[in-house]
Amino acid sequence: MTRTTNQRGFTLVELMIGLTIGLLLLAGAFSMAGVQLGEHHRLMLELQVQQELRATAEFILRDVRRAAFWDRAQDGVWQDETDAPIRNPFTEVAVEDAGRRVSYSFARDGGSPSTGSVRETSGFRLSEGRIDQLIAGRYQPLTDPDLLRVSRLEARLDAQAHPLDGACPSTLSRRLVTVIVDAEATHDARAGHHLELLSQLHNDALSGDCP
């Protein structure tokens, strides 16, 4: 007696359908992986922009706080046995070009009683998508344009005046500086960041003259 068994395999149509479904699943997986990698890259760029921007803004703020430092402040105090007090020659802080350029000066260590204070001038500006720092009379790049494109630099200087009691009509102004910076990654405009920092200048401004 002969026994026959029915063995059935995949037909060509079934094989093609299976391959198509597998390719679709692989394409979806690769697409999701690509999206996740792109998002991870964007987040890394955004974090880098934030770190660079915060370091730059804090550096600017720290340097601006030195404005109006005078190493001979004792000469500005009125005394009976001396001439009229000398006004601080480093008081002015210039904010120009709608806040895109700020400059100031301060006394640098190295002066002597015979030569007086040594003036040091510093400042910052926005130029061609980067921030430049004024060093020794020349502007030098502070940010890397290959990494960061700065679209906004704005410095604001606000004064809070406090009249002083006494024979002289003098006013002591407490000055606050605000630094606002907007920037984005050079190769990905989606990775951007906005930062705004506020601080008080270490040296107040005195105005008014004694008769």
C-alpha cells in the first residue's frame, strides 16, 4: 500500500508579499532611527549653543562690571586742607548703535602717584554674526562664527539716582546693566537660544559740584 503525504511550501506570490512587508518594516525602523538621530543631534547642538551663549554673556557681564573702577578714589573725597576733589575720569559707559556696541574704561594696575592712573579701555560689539571684544584698541572675535551665529546683542544701562544730603547738590547713581544675546547654531537654525542677564556695576556714578 502506497501512502502519499501532501507537503505544501510558499508560493512565489506569498514570498513576494512577505518580502514587501519585511522591507516596509525595515524602512519604518530606519526612518524612526534617522529621526531619533537627527533629534539627538539637534538637542546636542542646542545644548552647545546654550553653553557657549551663557559663557559669552557671563564673560561680557563680568568685564562690564569693571567699568569706572578708579584706583585713586581717595582723590575724589573732599577735604578741608586740599583743593576741590577730582572727579572719577572713568565714570562714562557708552552704549551706542541701539545697544549693539558698548565701551567703557577703568584704571589698570601699574599707575604711580607721579604718573597717575593707567587707563584701560574695553568694550564689545556685534559684527557680522559674531561678538567682538575691544582689547588694546582693537576688536578681536570673542565668539566662533563657524559654531555660533549671533543675531542680537543688546546692552542696556539703567541708572537709579539717589540724592545725597549735604551742602553740595550731589547725586549718586546706582547703575544696572542688562545684556541680551540671541544666537543659533551656524549649521542648524533650529538650535537657537535667547539669554538675558542683569547685574549692577561695581562703581556708582557721582554727579554734582560743590560751590
